[in-house]
Amino acid sequence: MATDDSPHVPVPEQTTLTIGGPTDVIAAVPYLLGFHPADSIVILGIRSGATQVRCLLRCDLADELTAYAAEWADQVAAMLAEADCGSVVAVGYGPARHVTPCVDALRASTPAVGIPVREALRVADGRYWSYVCDSTECCPHDGVAYDVATSAVPATAVVGGLTVWRDRGVIEEFVAAVNGHRRVQMERATVDAERRAERMRQRLLPFGEAALRTTVRCEGVRVVRAAVDAALRGDLIDAPERIAWLGLLLGSIRVRDEAWARIDAAHLDVHVGLWRQVFRHVRTDYSAAPGSLLAFAAWQSGDIALADVVLDRVEEAAPHYTMAALVRRAVRSGMPPEKWEPMTPEWLEEVAPLTGSAVASPAAVPMDPERPIGPGGSGEGA
């Protein structure tokens, strides 16, 4: 990789990592992803006419991907073109039987959309192999030993306050659902919350659906505000009955958006802690809203890896949940968090007053009408 055309990679907290060669690429990838990859192929799409990463993609390497490498590469090429990338760098972590077919397919697909593969590496056992260099002098057949300690990237990243998870498994454990006695408590609390919601519904139905919707929204907003205010004071919600009731009320889009609007840049760690707590405790069919809130707060704080893992979990639970799709699009496109147009509680109250019928959507994405609270009652096909 030519040093006179080295990409300058913007990462969270305005830190810039200068990449001058394969070792710098290998050193930078964990800071871009937020964790050390394994059995993965990482795609860095470089912006057209610039030297900045425009989009970042990671895929698990497996026999299934190898079998459909051509189709996968065509999809990646289309995404790179849509993101206005001018070139691409690919790094595969794993055995040649998994990495090589994917790299070969990528090198065959990207020229069709006018995007050359600038560098393609395979990394394994402390060595790398380049697919674009034919010289055995600098790229011998048995690979090149590398040492990331010789790169300036890690030192720059540390000075910039960047951290890296050890691996994806650690992140998955960090947001894993509670189990054991705590899970039993939550199951009971969830059933009690559903009964409470049904009693509310039966009591208010004679007054019409509008009365029920307004009551749910008002109660939900009250509970969200109390939970956020308590978290800001260092008092994280812990009682199973409170978590279950909050999780159920978040099924209302207006309630969820109240929580979304209160995620502020000055207290992102608090919001990550709060929504991680709720996400880990609620039953799977109530996990889409708190998971999306957690992913958004994590992304805003610069922890793309945490956001990505949580979004995968949300997708499994609710494949069509709109908020998760919006956050996923922002993360995958490489959108800087500060470019997100935030909504405020005041704006939300103006466009979706608690006593009105409108349902707020910060990105104006068409949604189904809001559904009654209960399992899957997100109003977003979740």
C-alpha cells in the first residue's frame, strides 16, 4: 500500500489514524470495529476523491459464505458504490480456504462498479499475505510476520482515548440475557405486568381506544422519565416488576421515542447502562425497543462494536423493527454520530403530544398504526 496515498481514518472522539501499510491496516481494524476480529472478513470502503473510510463492513467467515462468495461480493460491491466509495481495502482473518474465495470474488465484482481493490490481506497466526502484491521479495509465499507494536496506530488510538473489546464474545456476554433465579423473577414479573396491562385495557375500553392509548402513553412517559432521572442520579432500575413494566410500556412508539429523545451526548454512559440493564432483563418479545435504545446510545458513544452486537440480537427478535433498521443504517454507512439530527423531548411533545393521535418518527419512516401494549406491540411489525 503506497505511503503517499495513505488513508486517514476518522474514528470516534475525532482521533485520526494514519495508515501507511499492511501492518497499519491490521493495527487499525480492531479500533475501527471496536474489537479484535476472528474468522471474519472486514471491508473498508475508502471515500471517492478522499482518503477517509466511508463505510465499514464485517462478515463472519464460514463455509456458507464461501459457497456463495460471488453473490456476496456483488452485494458488497453494490453497497460500496451506493456509499460513493472510490476504492476498497479487504482484510480476511482465518484460513485461506475461507478467505481466498471471498477476496477473489470481491476483486472480480468491484471493477464492474468502478471501485478497485486497493489492498487485500489474509491475516493468521501473526502473519499476513497480500492478494494484490505479486512480488515474492516483499510478500513471500509463507507470509510476512508483523508486529502491530511497530505501528503508530495503537499509540495514537490510546492517546485518543480509544479502547477495543478483546473479542466479539466478550461483548455478547456483556449484553447476554440474565438467567437463573433472576430470569425466573423476570418471567413472573412479566406475567404480572401483562395482567396489569390487561386490567388497564378492560377498565378503559368503555371510554374508547383513544383513552386507552393516551393513558398508556402518559403512564409510559412517566415511567421512562422516572427511570432516566434515577439513572442520572446513579440509581439504576433494578426491581423486576419495574423493569418488566417499563419493558412492556416501551411497546408504545411514543413511549419509546420519549426514551430516545432523552439520550443526550453528555450522559451516554448512563444511557448505555440503563438500556443494557433493561435489555438484559426483559423477555425476548419485549427486547426490540430497549435493544434499539442501547444500540443507539452505544453508537453515539463511539462503541460501534457494542451497537452492532445488540442490533444483531434485536434483528433476531424483531426482524422488521424500524428504529433498529435506522440505527443499523447509520452504523453500517459510517455516519459520524455527531451528524445525527437529534430530537428533543420538547420537539417530541410538539409533534406528538401525549393527548394527540400522532406517532413520532424522527426519520419520518412510514410505520404501521400503533398497536395495543403487549407482546410484539411495538407498532413496527416487531
